[in-house]
Amino acid sequence: MVGDQEVESSYDHICETFDDMNLNENLLRGIFAYGFEKPSAIQQRAILPSIQGHDVIAQAQSGTGKTATFSIAMLQQIDTSNPKCQALVVVALGDYMDVTCHVFIGGTYVAQDIERLKRGQQIV
């Protein structure tokens, strides 16, 4: 039991802080600027194995930090020198990383979307 969250895990390493995860300095800046201070139970157990390339199945209640968990893992692995798409989902945690991304939605000009893709988007 962590706080009021019950946790089952086959991965025994727990990162008590974001600093313990050896994350990119600019990603850490984004994490702290977004208001995160300490990783939640799901983040303590799922971010590092995701970064290390392990298959991770993470299930937790709404509001426990799942989206940030997979977003942090993805942003840590993005090669910022490569303009090609490298990930599918993102949140504002990558603002300090000079990562290019674009969201495609209905009701906009497709030609502009195609042009953005041609210029290269690391995250779509």
C-alpha cells in the first residue's frame, strides 16, 4: 500500500523522486513547471521500466498520473535531432525540450496539416 493506493508489481525498483529516474534535465524542468513535485505510486513503478524498454502494463484509478507516466517515458526517449514522428501521445511536459509536435483535428485545413508533416513532426 502506497498512501491510499494499493500497488501490485512484478518490478521491484521504486523511484521515490523524479531525480532518481535520471531524466533529461529539460524534461525535469517541464515536470516541475507543470506542478509535479513527487511521482505518484504508478509513476514510481512504471516510468523507469518503460524507459528501459520493458513491456509495461499499468492500471490505476483515474487521476493517479497514468497519462504523465507514459508521456514522461516517451519524452525521455525522443531523439530531438530526428524530425520524424517518434511517438503518438503527448502532454505539455515536453515544453522545455524543443520537440516539434502537431495535433490533427477535424474542421481544419488538411493542406496545412500535410505541410506540417512534410516539415517533420517528432510527435503527432
